Amino acid sequence: MPLADLPNEILLLISSFLNEYADLNAFSQVSHHFYALSNKDLYRALARASPARAIVWAAQKGSEASARKLLEMCGQEILEMRGQEILEMRGQELLDIIADDYQRPIVVAAENGHSHLVKLFLSYCLPYDNTEREASLFTETLNAAIEQGHEAIVRLLLESKVDVAFYRQDKYPAQLLSVAVQYRRLSIVKLLLEHNYYNPSTSKPNEKTPLALAASTRASPVNLEIARLLIEAGADLNTDSSPILEAARSGNMPVMKLFLEQGFDPRKLDELEVLLEFSWPRRRDRAMAALLLSWIDVDHAIASGSIQRCYLLRGAITNRFDDLLKRILENRFVFDESHKLDRARLSICPLKLAVCYGRTRAVKLLLEHGADPNGEAPGIRPIVLAIDRGRDAIARLLRDKGADGPPVRVAGTTSVLRARELRRVRLIQERPSAGWEVCC
């Protein structure tokens, strides 16, 4: 007689002897009829074999029916195998006592956007007795929902019967607000602030505040609105200047303008920090460099010390402030030995910088004020940089000022290499008296 024709009582008897989950699973897949008969035993076997893996699978797939059955089975059978040890646990413990290589089911459900499962698991995971363990789990779940942008789950968690006031007393109360800002979750930022969930002016040690994070990201309407919301919620620019510097560093001019409209006084900033930000290259953001320069007392910076002059020099060259460069070179001779040591320590060679950024006018000014045409620091000479980058006008300037030229061999298999070597040869042939050799 075919197996499928056996009476249900015999089939149930057969399934009762299949103790291993894999065997029972294979049996249940024979037909829909077999699955209906063995379904209860299948979940019971799964609860015995690996309930943690099963409940995590249900959380990933969003299967509420499977999750409910597993919770029911574990509440009745109360078994989970770990090696040779048999642990007795209740249904809610199934969601907490999980092997190290598994995530907590409520976190998995939040991560995958299954709000119905998060709601189901809440009563098991967070029975509202306000323990530190539950605070950590609540934070972890909320963090997962924020990162993935699941606003409905964030709202569910904040509006649940969980004691939000207790969880708000976290050691680092801006952590999740920072996550929402970092991922540009505008609607979630609004939710957290509406529930008065976090103090927007605090952060973990050595980490940015939420407002500083908003300032440090690329300019966008969403980013600007987040910064505005944080300021309205109480983020104080007068006690924390880091957002201003972050906006300068990221070139976020809309947020910078917002900060200035809120009455921030740039004079509160440390001069050396402003000089450092001004010194970084801003090829597409000269307006930010000009704004930073307007906050600097140039005469005071030049007179203050060698480091200040180094930063001014780098900023003037890379950001195309030729008048400032001329002023620096005329007010203080920057090529003496003491200043040279500071430039070497900061890896600043003015002539190489000017060549790299194609600053012909800056190269002229530097050479006129005594810069060595061969550069200062070891490494590639300025004229080689100029030739390699196709800056022939600058290469001629350096050559005419006496820059040394290496022997040149016209070779190379690529058109780029050969064009580069031919440019060198052309420069040498224009002035053969320069003492350079051509090796062919």
C-alpha cells in the first residue's frame, strides 16, 4: 500500500518515532496532507533542537504564526539543547537566552521592519521592570529600527508602555539621536525630539554631538532641517563650538549660515583651530575659506608664531589667496631655518604645494621671495611635479630660476608616459645651457 494511502493514525504513529528535526521536516514535505498532520510535532522538534535559531528565522521572515507557535511550544515543552546540557526556560526566556552567534529576535524583527513581531515580542522582552538589561535591549532595538529607517517601529517603541523616562536616563543620552542624524532620518529625529527622548547637546566621550554630526555631513535640505530642529530643541552653540568647525571642515555653508544667524560669535573660536581649518584645500568651496579668513586677525597670526604662519601660508597657496600670500611673504621672511623646521614637521613645502595646485602666480611670488627652486623636503622635486602634471608654464619658471633637471630617457610603452618624457625633452631643448642631459 502506498504511504499516502495509510490511515492518519498510522501516519501520526510514524511521525512520533521521528525524533530528529531534519527527519521530521523531510516527512512533512512529502505532501500538504503530511505537513498538516506533522506540523505540531515539527514545531515541537524544532523547539527541542534549536529554538533560538527558529525564533530568529521567524523574526527575519516576519512570520507571526511561526513565532507564536514557537513561543507556545517553548512555554509548554521548555527545552533547548546546548551540548550535553538541558536548559529549562519559559517562553520569554527564549527571547533572551540565545547563543552568542544569534541576534535577539526583537532586534532582528526591528531591523527587518516587522512591526507586528516587534509588538508581539515587546511583552516578552520588556516586562517593564526597568532593569539595566532591558534598557540595553530597548536601546539596541530602537537603534536597529533607526538605522534602517523604520519610523513605524520607532514610534511603536516610543509610544509603548515601556517607561521611556527610565530609558532616557542612559549614560550617553544622545546616542540614538546621533544615529538618526547620521543616517539623515528627519522624521525619526522629529519623533525622538517630540518625545523629549535625548539631550541634543551631549555625546559619548571623543564622539560628536548630534549637532556636530549634522554639520559634518554634506549640505542638503534634510541636513539643514535637522540642524534647525536640534537648535530649536536646545543644542547650544555658545557652549560647544565643535559644530562650527565641523561645518567648516565639511564645507556645509547652509548649516554654517544657520549657526551665524543664531548669533554664534566666531571670536569664541580658538585661533589655531580656525587657522588649521583655513589651511586645508577647498577647490570648490572658496567661499568657506574666505569666511574663515574673515575670522582671522592676519597680523596677529603672522606675529604669533611659526606654526600660525605655516597654516596661513598653506591656506593662501591652496585656496588662491595671492594677496594674502604676498602679505605673508613681505611681513615675515618665511624661508629662514627656524620656520623651515616647522614646515618640515607639518610636511609643508610651499613651492611643491603651489605646483601641485597649478598656482602659477603663487610660484612666482615664492621664487621672488627666495624660495629654493629645487624645493625643501626630500622627495620629488617641484620641476618634476610640474612636468608630470603637464604644467609647462610653471616648469619653465622653475627651470629659468635654476632648478636642477634629472637625466631623461624617452621610453615607456604607454602614450601617457611617452608624452610626459617628451615634455621633459622639449623643456630641455629650449634651454640646453641649463646643463640637463637627454638620454635616448
